[in-house]
Amino acid sequence: MALNNSYVASPVQQETAVGAAAQVLLLVLLGTAAGMGPAGWLTGLVFAFATWAVLSRALHRTRPRSFGPANRVTLGRAVLVGGVTALVADSFWSTPPVSLFVGMTAVALVLDGVDGKVARRTGTSTQLGARFDMEVDAFLILVLSVYVAMELGPWVLLIGLMRYVFVAAARVWPWLTAPLPPSTARKTVAALQGVLLLVAGAGLLPRAVNAGVALVALGLLVWSFGRDVRWLWRTSRAAGAAAEPAPVPPVLEPAAR
């Protein structure tokens, strides 16, 4: 039985290797088109190896029968995010073409709305796929916040770091790990983060306007996280109160006769 599982999982593992190879190919193209330096190359290769290692471990643990079309879309988006990450790392020492940065980021953001639809239409939605999608989204927002922070200041990093701070806080306060109810507002705010940061980082608007756009993104994110944390806190308190045993009435001594 173990041999059969290994046999089934092998083609799935191969798809992660294809993704890593595609990442290296994209880095070669970026190096040719943008003259990317050592920082960009090193960062891009580290991203490719880390993505391959983490995804391969997750696939080995869950052993799905197939990688699935939606995960292929997400993997393609991860390759683009790796390219954006390499360009942002390179921008600390040089100035990569803004059009290339904007183009790859825009395609990655558009594909964010594709993988979920593909998963639902093909009936291939999985917890691993949802987690993979979420991690790629979060890392892209972090990278974009780093890029915009170079122009507007370190306060923009709060946008990219907020989700990771929430995850770290959940290790201290387990009630933060409770499942949240579906929310269109939460999804909308999450989708707007990448768009607003891309607008602020494209350099097409005056600096003051870009700062205002980034501030709107931060305000929306604080509101969304604050609302969810408040809901989780109230839910945990209500569950704790329901779990408390009812008070036992005092035992009265029989009246003396």
C-alpha cells in the first residue's frame, strides 16, 4: 500500500519541480531583459527553492491523487511572484524597468481571481490549494509593501506584515485560530491590497497621492483585521461562558425541630 501511495504521489511531486524550473527560466529572462544583478538572482533562486521545498513537503504529507488545474494556476502565479520578488530585491541597488514590474504584478493579481474559479468549476477545491493560494497572496502583498516603503517610508510595511503578525499572535492566543465566517468585505479588502499597492508603486502619480493610496490600503486592512479579531474575541468569550458549569446551589441544613 505504501508503494502504491508513493507511485501516485510521484507525478504530483514532479509538478513542483516543473514550477521551480519555470522560476529559473523566468529569472534568466529577467536577467537578460532587465540586467538583473546578484541580489535579484539570489533572492529569486531562494524563493524558487523555498517554494519547491515547502510545497513538496505539503504534497508528501497530504498525498493528493493529482496536483489539480487550480493548483497549476496558483503555481504559475507563484512563479510570477518570484519574478516580482527578484526585481524588488534588485531595486535596492539598481532601477529595474517599472513597466516589467507593473506587468508581472498585474498578471499575478489577475490570476488571483482565476484559480478559485477553476477549483470550484472542476470540483478540485482542497485545503492545501486554499492555503497555497493564501500564502502566495500574502507574500506578494509583503513584497509590494517593501517596494512601496522604499519610496514612502517604513510605515507601509505594516500592510505586508499584518497577516504574519496575526499568525504569530495566534500562537500566543489560540482563540485567534478559530475559523471565521465567510465575508465578502474581507475578500474585497484583501483583493484591494495588491491593486492599491501596485498603483502606489507604479510611480504614475504624485508622491502625496501615492501616500494617500497606501494609507487607504492600510486603513482598510486595519478595519478588516480589527473586525475579525473582535468577532473571534467575542466568540471565544461566549464559548467560554457556555462551557462554565452552572453554579451549584448551597446545601441547606435541615431546620431544627
